[in-house]
Amino acid sequence: MNVKFTHPPLGEEVESISGFYVYTEEKRLQLNEREVLYFVGYSVTNKSCCGVGGCMFATVAGFITNYASQIVEGKVISDIKPITNEETQHHIEKLLKKQGIIQIGFYSPVQVQV
């Protein structure tokens, strides 16, 4: 199933209750004959009662089916196929962890039933 994925803005801090996070890079990973779109960033925990910390993370959007198919209000939107196969997810996690990325999440579109 292809879905529309809005690229997160790069370099913009997003505040949370315990700190903030920032996406710093948009990247592509060649996997067999397909390209995986993912975004790298870092988080800083500096407002938590449990201490201070941070980490490098990645959000894997999915397999690119049509890169930058639309631009809406200045936001880039690509058509992607979310990666739901656990074996493929584990393989991608291993590749990204070799780059020093600690936390890896996979985009999963939420479907609301009415």
C-alpha cells in the first residue's frame, strides 16, 4: 500500500515535555533494487527529573515509490511504501546502527475508522 509521507522540516527544534528533538538530515539507503527514505536527527533530554541525556535517532519513512510527488504549503510529500516486514526492519536497523544511530523507528500510517 502506497501512502503520502510529509517530510519533516530539517533544522527545526520540536519541543517536548522533557527536552527537544531536531531532524538534521534526509537520507536514502539502497536496499536491493529499492531505495529507503529515512531521516536522521538527535534528541536532547534536558528538562527531565531523571537527568540529562540525548541520542541520535532515525525515522524510516519507507520504500520510495515517487519522491517529492507534491509540494503543499512548502512541505515536500513523497509516495512511500511503509516497511512492515520484521526481517527487513531488522536488516535496516543493523545497517543504521553501524552509522551510530541508536534509536530507529519505522513510519506506520494511522488509519482512523469512522
